[in-house]
Amino acid sequence: MRARPHHLIDIITQYGAGQPFEPSDYGHAVHTVAAQVIAGPDIRIEFGVGADDICTPCRHLVAGRCDDVIRYFDPPASKQDYNDALDQRLLDFLGMQEGQVMTFAEYTALLRKHIEGLSELCAWPGEDPQQRRTKLEQGLEKLGSGGHIPSDAG
């Protein structure tokens, strides 16, 4: 599996909030990737910047780039550029390299180790970083110390 660092953080945060993973009108694969990592903490993931397994089926992925725009930013911003910059900051913050491979359980352990400042880095403009951190911590807690997730995941 190939994944953007922020996509897996978003999945853990959504899981912590108790929100279901459902198919999107965009056609992206958040729901299927979430199910895979929740069911298999030992799944090996290649981390990087750019389109990943979540993006691949999305209708906004055109010639390898996201053509979507974050319209509520002032001025509106390219989702591709915003997410590429975020993922590069995350790789740097977590001490990771583009193309690094680790299991989902190893990634969750790394997130726990670097929890201070992580929510501030990932929060959308106007989002409360403390609320985001609470949901992220709840997701990590549900995943358990070894990355194992209970069978009622989702």
C-alpha cells in the first residue's frame, strides 16, 4: 500500500471520533484503505508525497494530480499543493523519508511518540487543534499499543 502520511492520520482521527467510513461521491478509497489498516496493523505501507492508494480511484485525480480546489480558503487553494506541503512537513516532523516503508502498527507508534505538535501541524485553518488532538488520541487508544484494532472497528 502507498499512503500519504496525513491520510492515515485523518483515518485514525475519524476512527477516534467514531465516524463511519463510507464511500464518497468523489470515488476515493478512504473507506477501503481504512478497512485494510483497521483489519491489518501489520500491513506494510510506503509513505510519500503525492497520489496514493486513496487517491487512485478519485474522480479528481487527473494525470496523477488532484484537480480539486479548497474553495473555502481565501483565496481558494489547490488541494494537491496544500496536501503535498502538509505531507512533506509531516515526513520531516516524524523523521521519515519519502518512500519509507513501515507497518501501520509502527506508524501509529511513531505518531504516539511525536504527539506533541502533531495536531497543530495537521489542523485545517480555523479548526481547533485540541479537538483534533483529542480525536487522534482516541483513535490511537482504540487501536491499542500494538496497533491492534478491535473487531468492531469502523
